[in-house]
Amino acid sequence: MATLTLSGALDRTTVPELWAKHASATSLQGGVVSLAGVESIDSAGLALLTALRRKHGIRLTDVPAAARTLARAYDVETLLDEA
């Protein structure tokens, strides 16, 4: 099982590169994405996480409070649940 650790900002400036790198990565299938180092997140970052969760069935860990607050605003909080 693959583990991907994200850090820094997950926003409109960083997501395109991450999307290109990980959106179709079969190595993430059923893997773990740690958000322990994520310092900030916007709607683009939330979109990336929800897409990875839906497409690859990833498990998220260390979800920061800011991500949960944003997810709650978009009514997708359950997609950030840590399994």
C-alpha cells in the first residue's frame, strides 16, 4: 500500500502539478495520503483530495482542521473522514 505525504499549501497554485502527478497514479489505489504537513488549503486542494478519495479509494490521515472546516462549507466533510 502506497503512502503519499503532502505538505505546504494545497491551493490553486500547487494543485495543478499535484493533479498531473497523482490523479491517474494507480500506485495510490487503496493507499494512504497523510496531510500532516499541510499548512493551508483552499477549494482547489479540497477538490484534489475528494477526487483522489473517490477515484483511488485512498485513506486520509492527519486531516487539518482548516480542511475539515472547508469541507463542511461545501457539504463534503464525510469524504475527509479518516478510516
